[in-house]
Amino acid sequence: MRAAPAPADSSARIVAGGTRSGAWRWLRTLAAGAVPGDGSRLSILIYHRVLPGPDPLNNWDPTAAEFESQIRALSRFFTPLALGEAVERLRKGTLPAHAACVTFDDGYRDNVDVALPILRRHGVPATFFIATGYLNGGRMWNDTVIESIRSPRQAPVPVWRCAAATCAQPSRSSAVPRRRTAY
């Protein structure tokens, strides 16, 4: 199936509500008529999270409404494929024009609760890469920083040594005891 570029008069409708994410810029390019993919190229949209609604401390991940808009455009103008199928077809030289994949990194809960119903509604397959170290609790350092700002008395920030433009997590021997909390 070959998808045609969006007519100029519908481009605003296709990407309405987009964020500053890379996926939004990519779909804005799509809506402007510059559709990537010539049958030998594969476009991959990489997501981490899809938020239920706006979050003032996270403006880089799309909300459910923004994601819905992106996936609607993707399903209309591209040929969405599962990642495994797309890689195999790329190897064989049978990749369809305008082939695209959707992937999620880290395995946030909202991938299942928010993104998956939208993907299913539009018939778009996706591949989820799960950070298994967080399945039984805990959270990534960047989420700890965000939650520390959101609720400074409830979410301790790990104490890291920072110099110049690099930060390093302390080793076990130099780590601050767990009972101490930095705000």
C-alpha cells in the first residue's frame, strides 16, 4: 500500500496538539508532504512514555491526545510494521514504501495503560523494550529527579558527585547511607 502525502489544507489537522518531540517534528514533515521512505528505507519512531495528560514537569513526552494524533497520521500515511517483520523484509528487499515502526524504550506502565489501547484502536503494531531492573519497584534516576521537584519531601534525590559536564553515581563504598535524604 502506497500512502500519499497529506494535502496542504489538512496538515494542521493531522498534527494538531503535537509536542516538541522528535515524533511530532517527523509527522509535521509528513504532513507538509515530504513523506520519507522509498521502499528501501525504514522509519522508526522511538517513544519512552505516553502521558495521560499534560505534565508541567515533562513536556518532552506526548500526551494521550498528542500520541493519538501521531498514530492516526502514521496509520494513514505509512505502512506500520512490527519491528521484527520490518527488519526481515528490509534484509530481503521486500520492505514496502513508507514503512514505519513504533518502539518504546524502558517499559513504563503508561505504555500499557495509555499507549497500547491507542495502538490497538488504529491497528498499529509496536515493540516494547523493557528495563527489567525496574519491574519490582524502583525508578530511573531521571524520574527520581522529576519526582523530587514535584514532591520534595517524599522523593529523595540520590547524592551524586558532579564536576564540569559529567555526573557519576557514587560507588557503594562512598555512597551516602540510605537513611539520609537530600532535598
